[in-house]
Amino acid sequence: MKSSRTPEINERIRYLRKDVLKTKQGDYAKDLGISQGGYADIELGRATPSARIIRDICLRDNVSKEWLLEGKEPIFLPISRTQEIAGFMGEVINAENVGSFKQQLIHVLAQLNEDQWQVLADVYQLLLKEQNEKK
């Protein structure tokens, strides 16, 4: 039995996938661990998204549960600096980036000792000071 809120939730799920994330229905369904037909039923309002699907959408895409359930902005939760760095690192270690400058740089940084990190910090401070003086 569908709740009176379901069509709104379903519309938001479809909007998120199609217009915001620009992901194909089959790919999104696969990421959520359900069949494309089952997912299509959710988007079309023929099925109510389970608590697990709602949780997985929120976790997978950093979506606010309040937005998904009630339409309260913002759509996305704020990303912490740690999450931002983790996302960047995930992109850098992606197999498609093998041998890229970013991957090479991270490799070198991972091998620095404390003295070398201090030299790098000093260079960073110098560059930051020069940049601020230009403003």
C-alpha cells in the first residue's frame, strides 16, 4: 500500500537520478542493488522505496534524508574536508589514472619524511604569502 507521500518521494528520486546525477536508470538501479524494473516501479510511483533504498540513496550520493522524504532543502549534505580528500584520492587511484601526474605526485608525497614535509609546508606558506600580496 502506497503512502500519500510516496509520489513526492518517487519524483525526488527520479529528479535526483536523472536531472542532478545524470545517471541511467539501469546503472543507478545496479548501484542500489535492485533490478531496473524494481527501480522503475519506484520512479513511476508503482512501488514505495524501502527504508534500505532510502538509506542507500542518502549514503551513496550524500543526499539529505529530509530532502528525500520531505523536500526540505538542501538536497546534499555538506561534505567534510576529510570526505573531499577521500573523494579526490579515490579519483586519483582509479585505474584510468595510472601514471597520471596526480598519481605520481601522491606517490612522491606518500614517501616524504617529516623534514621533507616541513620544507613543503614552508614553500606552501611562501607561495600563499606571495599570492595574498598580489591581491
